[in-house]
Amino acid sequence: MTMAENVLHIENVTMQFGGVVAVNNLNLDVNKGEIVALIGPNGAGKTTAFNCVTGVYEPTNGKIDFLGETIVENFPKGKMKKLYAGENDGMYTHAVSHTPDVITSKGIARTFQNIRLFSKLSVLENVLIAKHMHAKQNFFTAALHLNRAEEKRMRSECMELLEEQGLDKYKDDVAGSLPYGIQRRLEIARALATDPKLLLLDEPAAGMNPQETLELAEFISSIRDKYDLSVFLVEHHMDLVMNISDMIYVLDFGKLIAKGVPAQVQNDERVIEAYLGVSEDE
């Protein structure tokens, strides 16, 4: 049996805001091809963990590796990591911290609980903006259309992506005018336009009815397979989580209280008490 290839490794990550510990010593792994869910009550620290992975927050402590490269690392005061680099022997540092755009360029894409499309632009324009992050031309040449071949290539790739996601018929529609479920799919398509290896979905089923949630579950599984992705999601809809997840981690007040395959988590007494809401009398 071969060992699974690790895509995301979160090690001892803590995020503290003043006296509030939002994430407390989190350890978590996402392997290649997996769909991994992070669940927990409101305020458990799930989105904060996402923000640490994507560079929005610099954690108080811990490190995050992506495809074997450390993208975030921090140490509390008094425990600085000593670097030895030739003539700079003896120099100290406290952090490795990439900005969100750099982390995206390395292959991590993310959607948000509250949809963040360019609502007044068309569907195609929304996807093109994401595609430009990986363009060979710079912004100046793109703005002046000096590299028309590159612009044509990107438009073609974006249209192909929209066709694959069943969104091509909306290409000229203003994004903000679309039904909610279609906007969700567009946001995911826009994330796919950055050619990610890891896709982070922050409550993708928020605001959806049961039928839309079922369709979303099938959609997430299909894009995982089609684009050879690993998926890390935060979600409250247990039907979606239990149906598509390979591994589930459970946070409560920022601390990991359980992890395992869906059947294990579903029957864990700590999870039932903290999150699933089943009373002892049932």
C-alpha cells in the first residue's frame, strides 16, 4: 500500500485575538484527491482556520505546508526559530507569511460564505479576471490588448470552463442578476480558473434548499474528479458533509474534538453533544 500524497498540512496552528483563542492548536491534513470537511458550531473557528491557510490571517503559532512547502509559519515570542545562513549566522526570524495573492498563485483557491463576485460584470468577465492571474502577459499589455493571442487563448479557456460547468448560456449575463445557486457555481468556476491544486469552499451550501444542496454535492464530487483536485470545505449542512467527505474534522470553541470518516464522526458522543444536537433522551 502506497502512502497518500499530502497536499495540505496544518501543524499546531493557533489563532488568538486578544484574549480570545479562535483556533487552538489545530492539526489537520488534506491528501491528494480527498474531500475533507471542517465542521462545528457557529463561532467554532472554522472560517478563521481557512483565513490562516489563505494568508488573510497570520496565526499566532504553528505552521502550514502546501505541497511540501511551508507557506505560513510563526512562533510565539520567546520561541523564535533560529536561522543559520552563512554570514548571517545567529539571525532570528518569527514568521514565514505569504500574502493571499501569492498563496493563490501557488495553487490554493477559495470561495466565501458570502458570495464575492463582481456583481456588475458579466459571467465571462468574472472568470476572465481570475484567469488573468495566470496570464503570461502583464497588466499593462492586457489593458492595452497588445498581446491579442494571449487574450484570445484566455477567453477560449474561460468559455471552455463555463461550458464544462453548464454556465456558458449565462456568459453575457450580469453576475448579480443570476439566481443564487448559479452564482455559487460561478464563484466555484472562477476559483477553478486559477488552476488550483487545492480548493477551499467556505459554506458552499449556505442559503440553498435541499435539492440545490444535493446538486451541489454532486457538483463538488465531479469537479474533484475532473480537475484532479483536493477539496477542503467548511459546511453546516450535514447531509452534504456526510455524503461527499473522505475525512471530517470537528472543532468546538477552536479546539479539535474529533476526526475520522463520516460514520465515526456521526456516532462520536462529543460531536453529538457539541454540534449535532441530539439529546441524551433520544
